[in-house]
Amino acid sequence: MSAFARLFCRPFLCLTLLFQYGCEQFEYSPYQTKHPASELRDLNASNRAKLQASSPRDTIVLVISGDQQRFYNQVADMVTDINRLEHVDAVFLVGDLTDFGLIREFGWLNESLLRLKCPFFGVIGNHDCVANGTEIFERTYGPLNEYFDWAGIRFVLHNTNSREFSFNGRVPDIGWLQQAVSDTSAYRACVFLSHIEPFNAGDFDPSLEHAYRQVLHTARTTLFSIHGHDHIASTASPYNDGLTFYNAGSPGYRSYTLIKIFTRADGSLAHTRTVRPF
């Protein structure tokens, strides 16, 4: 081989090896949906198995946080603070886990969440629906609508991002929600978790608001419905019908919502809600 040929082939060989063995180190497109070197799958299902394998205490302790988008350093601090608590049964992230629905954002978030000492669950938000985010969310966390029972409580995680689905009349999925709470003898109480609250006329389909409220009334003992989207923790009872809606708040404000569920002397369930700074 001539000196010229050797000179040409060496850099070509280096480039070939780089692309052959090093391609997983690069995000070749902001819209990619798969990253096999580091991808996590079905986190809600695996965490559900952990939770349901545990025995509930007299007081159930839940952490709720919303709108982690862009605040991944604060999420890391939040995880550290949660791990300092004496006991937490589960953490729920009520939407906008990402800003642009990118797989890299899901990865950044999960780097912190995997340090939690307790199970955690994701709910889809409107920002998670951007680009290919819906597909990535479903693969990483699970179905957009799902429910499970633990400690006699039915946790209903569901999609309320009507605008991102063009107000098509199927988000939220009222039929699915009705079915999810219909077997009232199978659970003692319900907790509803989604991103956008039903009285947000700009982003929640107003034609479904009444039917959605009826589902919450049909369920056996709706303890509360909790959401994100507004970033600031708050409490609302806009319908004056006994339904309580919480906004979890965002780690961008360096706080999260702490909810404790307990049994009263008469056997009924009650809860307290506080906003914990970190």
C-alpha cells in the first residue's frame, strides 16, 4: 500500500469505528424515540409491583410533584429531601416531566428518580405530548390511562391534556374513567391524578367537564383530585359539591405536596395536605 493510501485509510478507519461503536453516545436527532444504551421501560408497572408487595402502615404518606420540566437540578434536591423523611410510601409526578418531550429529558429526570427509596409513578402532562413525547412516555412509564389498588385505595392515573389531542372529545376518556371506578365494592376510596384540572377552560375540554365531575362523584369516596400545570401549590373547591382539587406545585418553587391518609375512629378515611419546602 502506498504512503498516500495509508494516510487516507487511517482517518477513514477511525471514523468507521467511531460510528460503529460510539453512536450510542450521541443523540443524533432531538426527535429520536429510542436510546437503547440507557432506556428505561414500564417504570409505573415495576414500581406498582414494589408498592403492592409492601404492607401499608396506619398512615399512608404520599409525595406529589408536578412540572419537573427544566428544573432537573431542583428535582435532584427534592429527591434528596424526600429520602430524608422518616417514611414515604410513594411519589407521584403529575405531568410535564419534560419540556419538549425529548428522550434526553426523560433520562435526566430518571437519573434523580432512581435514587428514591420508595416507588414512583409518572402521569403525562401537556409538554410531555410534544413531538414524540407521547410515544416515549408510554414506553418509559406506561399507558396514558391506568389504575391500581393499594391499601384499599384506587389510584386513577389519567390523561387530561385535551388541547394536545385537539379537543377530540376523548381526552379525558370518560368511558374509561367510568369503567375504572365502577366496581365500588373492590376499593374503599379513590384518588385521581392527572395534569390539567377540569375547570381549566383553556386546556381541558369544556364539553367533558360535567361528565368528568360526575365520574368523581360516582367513584366511592373520592378523597381528592390532584393536578399540576399551574406550578404553584394550591387548593380549590370550585363546584361547592364536596370535591377537593389540589395543585401539587413545581420543584421550580422548591416545594412539593405531602399528603397523609389515615383512618378515622368511625372507620372512614381522611387526609391532611401540607406543602413542604426543600
